[in-house]
Amino acid sequence: MEAFLTCGEARELERTAARDDTQNRTQRKGFFTDTTLCIGCKACEVACKQWNQLPDDGLLFTGMSYDNTVALGASTWRHVAFVERPVALANQDAGAFSWLFNSDVCKHCARAGCLESCPTGAIIRTEFDSVYVQPDICNGCGYCVVNCPFGVIDRREEDGRAWKCTLCYDRLKEGMQPACAKACPTDSIKFGDIDELLETARKRVDVLHEKGMHEAYLYGEDAASQPGTEGLNAFFLLVDQPEAYNLPPNPVVPTKNGKDAWVSFGIAVAGLIALAIGSAMTKSEGCA
């Protein structure tokens, strides 16, 4: 007997194929960003813009921070966040604070909402397991923008196309490391094989815990810790809640909840139908 797929099953197969669209994906590369080593110098931002020939973001400060680029966007693929935290110490001024710095970037999610929602095939997964936008195929529909749980990808006003970090795909193909990692003076941004980065990151957390910094932890290192994205190829060591760094605590790729959404919709429709039938029967009994 011939087997037929439901629409939901067919869509899931398409999404699975999109996630595994590179047959020779043998090298998993990514970033481990250690925020405890970041000094906020923005060398990574400058290197990224210089190598990728990105336009400037203006020279105006928001008045809310020393950070002038504010957030990731179509022309800012690396963004160093300046986070002020109040310090509650004895004999300390009431207005005292400490700094947190974090060089944010596209997460190159193991399950990427932007890739799964792209209708033109402009967004692909490379042999390095990175998520890459092909600018010559992008039609500027914006579906990727609304389906990114991190708010990373954005459209450029000049041409309407979507842009984000490419993990310096052109450099990787030549055996070079990304420009941001090469420019980082404190080794806060580490680039390499994912498995090696995970080992390095976990050892770093152990060292910080031994030194008394028990709040240190890894954000997005694997599917177990972040099931909504099935892990990140650009993960972070943080010392505060994710929200402090403008990161979502539990990011979820929208398509991952597609089945649950359709079930809820069906239940709601069934409820409305039952209510309508009940109301009609009540009126009928009243007329009799």
C-alpha cells in the first residue's frame, strides 16, 4: 500500500533537507566567545567591517551607553555590547557599577530559523556548518528576519537584501581564520573546531569556578543546554543572566514549534465549532 505524507510531515522533511543541505559537511567550525576576557576595545568590529567592506553605522551616541553601534544589523556583523551592572559593596558609592563586555555575533545555529524559513534557497549551510546568505539569490522577503530568535539577521535599506555574519566564509576556504578572531587582542574570541572549542570552554569554566567565580557558565554550547536551537556554533561564556547581554534565555526556532501550533489551532477551531453548534441548538429549543 502506498504511503502518503501529511502536509506537516512533508514540510518537516523539507526543513530537515534544508538543515542537511551540504553533503560534504565534514568540518564543524565556530566561535567560543569568553566574555570574561573581553575589554570592549571593538577591534573585532573594526576588523569585520574592514574585511567585509561594510558601511559605517553613523557616529552618533544614543545617550544610553558608550556603545555607538547599539546592536547587530545588516552593516554590523560583530557588536561589542557595553553592559553596566550596579555594584553592591560595603563602603561603596551608591552609584558604583562594573562593566560587562560581550562581542556578539550570529550564532550559526545547529537548527537555524533563518535557513528553514528562506523560500528562495538563498540561505545555505556550508561545509563548515556555518549558515551563509547568498546575496545574489536573496530577494529581500524578510522571512529570515522574523524567524531568527536572536534578532541577528537584518535587511539593508539600500537594497532590501538580508545580511549577517558569514563566519568569513571566503577566508575559511583559504585556510584563514575569521577577521574578528584574528584581531582580538585578548583572545576573547576563539575560533576553531567545535569539539575542541567545547573542551577549551568547559576547562575555562572549571578554572573560573575554582577561582570563586561560580556564576560563570556556557550559553548555547549544545542541544542539551539549548534545545530550542539544538545548540550554537557560536557560543558564549557568561557571568550573568542572558538577558543582561541582550540574549534570550530560552531561544526557540519558530519552525520547531510548528506542530504544536497547528495542534493548538485545531483544538481552538474545534472549540469554536462546538460552541456554534451548542448555540444553534439552544436557539432551536427556545423556538420549540
